[in-house]
Amino acid sequence: MIGSELKTFVEEGLEAGSINDTIFYQMLNSAKTMLEEERNWKILEKENTSQSASVGDTFLTTKTLPSDFANAIELFTADGNNNPIWYSPIPFRLRYKYKDASRRYWIDLVNSTFGLTGKIASSQTIHLVYRHTSSEITSTGSWIFPSRFHALLGFMVAQIQKGGADYDATTARQIIQNRADAMVLYSALLLWNENLIHSEMAGKYEQSGNYDSDGLPSGESDYSFDLGTL
């Protein structure tokens, strides 16, 4: 549903009454933020490859975070042959402590930058996998989530409206049903997200190579590395 359709749903379908346009979209986008900040929803997962690491970089060489960055999920570099090297996060305040350690990265949220510690042997493309913040919902725009879940935002706005500016004995009773309906839809949203995660896990292991008696890959893991490089 686009924003104007959600407004009709809230005002007429959920009997929240007429709501000023500005106030409605402020509440709608607040509800959107509440949901999106709960977890790393798979639909909000994104990858940025606009930054690169060079041989002459130091631990203080900064790279720019994407403008829609919310939080990091994974970071790795890859050379011209797409050979990946995974990096582990460290606190921003400890970047000097780990300045010579390989395969670490830090994030400066205040200045929207990040950096890598240690040295590299050749230029690499930085792959930053992150949760992004979706665009604000307008009267003609819609939420990035599947449309079958859009009503959840409507239920949340109705609860905010009825529990605040429009609170009385009648709306107090309506809120109970609105919340119950919202929870059913919210449970469906969680299940959808979990199914996406589980489907990825099913294909996580290598499809070739040696396997042990349990059917799991044996030998060196893709994520292992020489402890001497730490």
C-alpha cells in the first residue's frame, strides 16, 4: 500500500478519525523506524562496493559509509580474481591498539566513516554488507517490505493515535483489538524473516570437497586464517 492508502486504512478502516497529513506521516515513519530497528531484517540487507583498500593505507585512512547505513553485518575485501578476505569488527576507541593487526575494521558513526587496520599486499575492493535505512513513506510512496505486511504499520499508527491524542473509553477498548490484530501480522512477519534466514543456512556449506561422517565439510574452513596474521 502507498502512504495515502495506509492513511485511509487507519482513518476509516480502523476508525482512528481524521488525522492531519503531517502528523500522520510522522507517526507512520516513526512506526516504520520502530520495526526496522528491531533486527537485521533480510529485506534490508544491502552490499556496497564503492570503497577500496590500497597498499599505502594506514589504520587511520578513512572510507565513507553509505548514506543509508544503519549497521554493519559483514565486511570483506576481494582482489581482481574475487578472492575474499574477511574482516572482524573492533570498537572505534581501540583502533590504535589494533593498528597493526590484520583483518580488523572499525566504524566512526559520528563522521560516517570506517577504516581497516594492518596492511595489504595489493589493492582490494571493500565489500560492506549492511542493514540500510529505508526511504521515508510518503503519500505516493510505499514501504520496502512486502505489501502483505503494510497493514502492520497502520495498526501501529492507530494505536499511537488512539492511545494519545484521541484517547477515551471507546478508543481504549479499540486499542486492545488493534494490538491483537497487529501481533498476528507481526508474528507472520517474523516467520517470513526467519524462513529467509533458514533457507540461506541450508546452502551455507560447500557443494564440493571432502565431508566427514556427519556430512559436514572437513579440512580448512573458508573462514579460517593463519593466526600469525592477527
